[in-house]
Amino acid sequence: MTTFAVTESKSGAFVDMDGAVTDMAKSSIDIAERLAQLSASTIFELRGEWRRLHRAPPPMRLSRDLLMRGITYKLQERSLGGLSKSMMRKLERLNLDSEASDVQKPPPISLKTGTRLVREWRGVTHTVLVHADGFEWNGRRHRSLTIVAREITGAHWSGPRFFGLRKCTGRSVESAEGEHAEA
């Protein structure tokens, strides 16, 4: 009766009792040989290899180093196997979570020319007129509502939030006046 044992050599390759290299070690050696060949390749050849492995053109202006990393990953994935099913599920779940957070972003604000925005601040009523190329307040033109809000308050404010065009989503903070404002 013959018994087989697999041991790891000093080089990291797995060898059975007969001295034969196992499949995993062979694929690792094949990958190492392929990478040695690729390191001598031109960037044009690397792009061709990327196209062959990924079945898509490489992203524009991808550096040689990143091309090598992408090719290396694909070679390892093909010979040693890709991500586990559980890891794929986790990544898919993260992707769905990020898509859901994208949906929660408020739509952009569009104001028609001629609209008047009115806001009272510290007992003074401020009126802003919307123009096609910006906003007019106190006879001066400004390119954004945020700049107008900063000039009125002396502090950084979101212009759309200051004029009540967006719902407040931040935490409540006590303002200098003692009123509650959304930060």
C-alpha cells in the first residue's frame, strides 16, 4: 500500500512524495512565467493582453503598472479561481446599497428667471431676484445663492438651504441667536 503526502518545499511549491509538483503549484509557476514574459512586453502588447483577458479595451491612460495588475489578477483568477460566492454576494449587496444612496440625493434645483426669493434674517427681509445667469441681491449680481447667503449671514451656508429650497437633513445646532438652525 502506497501512502501519499504533500509537503511544501522551501520555494513554496507543493510536492508529493514522488517529487511531482501539484496542480496548484504548477499553476503558480505558470503564472510566474507568464508575468516574467509580460514584464518585458511593451505597453501596446499589454493593452492587447488586457483586451484578450478582459474582453474589453483597457481604460484610457491606464498606466503600465495598473495594466500589469489587472492582467495579473485575471491570470490568477483563471488559474486559481475567482472570488468566492459569499464575497460576490457581499460586493453585490454593497453595490445595491450605494445605488440606493444615489437615489436619495435631492434633485437639482431649477428656478425660473424672474422668481423672487424672500428670507428674513435678524429682523431684516432680504429679497433675491433670479436671473438666467445668476442672482441679484441689493442691486449686485452674484453667481450663486451660497455667495448671497454668506454675504447676508457672514458665515458659510448652503444657499438653497438658507432660502428654504432644500429640506434640512443635518443635525440640529444652536445658532448664535438661540434659534435652531440645521447644520
